[in-house]
Amino acid sequence: MTTHGSHLTQLGLPGTIRACLFDLDGVITKTAVVHAAAWKEAFDAFLREREGDGFRPFDASAEYDEYVDGKPRADGVRDFLASRGIELPEGRPDDPPDRPTVHGVGNRKNEILLEKIRTGGVEAYDGTLRYLEAVRAAGLRTAVVSSSANCRDVLRSIDAESLFDVRIDGVVAAERQLPGKPRPDTFLAAAKDLGVDPGAAAVFEDALAGMDAGRSGHFGYVVGVDRVGQADALRAHGADRVVRDLAELGGEA
């Protein structure tokens, strides 16, 4: 964590920042709660099939934050099941959603998620969209960095694709073989694609895994977005500043 004192611009950032790297779920869009619900449905179905009706359900708050949030889908499956002492074969990326493999459970979750998005739509955080416009008006470059393979479709659904110069998502990460958060590789790739050093880039994240990525990547500023009352945990994982909404940072007309 770095200390910048009061030397912040009207955007609430150090003057050395030239680019902003934004997570998608929970920062730009109100989809974190939808992801948590989809994970719960998928994990509970798997656990019920494996252990019967007496299974211990997935905790969509604590276990979601600790094992799943912000990570690539397969990593989330592996980490949560490991916490329950369960190890599954990897399987194949195209495994059907009822197959008891890492990819099968992950595909079940994605199928549930897409159905929830189709039926409920996607809502953006207005404060983030206004902040993005202010950042771009100030001449800073922007990237979206998400573990989601559905990132482009989600951005298009809220008319926000044009607000980003670079997109590093689950599809791009797979193509480039980039490990996901909490490793910093996807954020580092975004900074490189934008042509800036990590020290000149700010990271905006709501997940603890994203905080860890921002800290280990030695980025110039890490903003924790607290949507669920975990401000202390975000700070403990490396946030330079924690806000409830990006509108708090400034940039408003």
C-alpha cells in the first residue's frame, strides 16, 4: 500500500496516474449479487447430489467473498471445493453442466448466471459511468479487467463498451494464458496494452482477490469499492482508499 497524502487530483487520484483499470462485476455493473446467487445454486445442487439433503449449503456471502469472488470460474470451483475437502477431476472446458468435474460445475454456474441475466437484465452503477466519462475527459486511458468470459456482452448490454480502450477478460486471459486474480497478470497486461507502467495505473476493484492483485502488481493506486460492508478487509488486502461509490472520488460536473 502506498501513501499519497492529500496530493490528489480532482478525480481523487495521484497526479502521476495516467490510466485506470476497472473490474466489471461490482464496480461497473450490479452483477456481483447475481454471480453469488448463481454460484450458490450451482454449488448447492452439486453438494446435494454428492452428500444428500443433509449437505451444508454454500454461503453466498462469506464463502463467496473468500473463495470465489473475482477469480476465474475454474479457480473458484477448485478453491471452494478444496475448502470442503472435495477434489474433482478437471474435465474439459465443454463438459455438460451436470458432469462432476471442475469445468462441469463451472459450466452449470455459467448457465444459471446467463439465465438470470437474460431474465433480470444488467444494471450499471451510474456513479461509475459518470466517473469513467470524467476520467476519459481528463485524458486518462481506461481498461476493463474481468475474469468473466461474458464481459463484452455485459458491456454492450449497458452501452459501455466504447468507454474502454482495452478489454482483458476471461476470453482474452485464456487466449494469452494469463493466470487470474489474485495474481496481477491480467491487470499488468491491461497496463501494457495501454502503454503505461503499473506505477502510473490505478486499479478499481470490489473483490479481495482484486485487492491482492493490485498490491502484488505494484500499481500506483488501488481503490477498493465497498458494496457489501467489507471496507476493513479491502484495506487489509491493499486498498489505498475505500469508497462506497466511485462518485465519491470526484470528477462530477
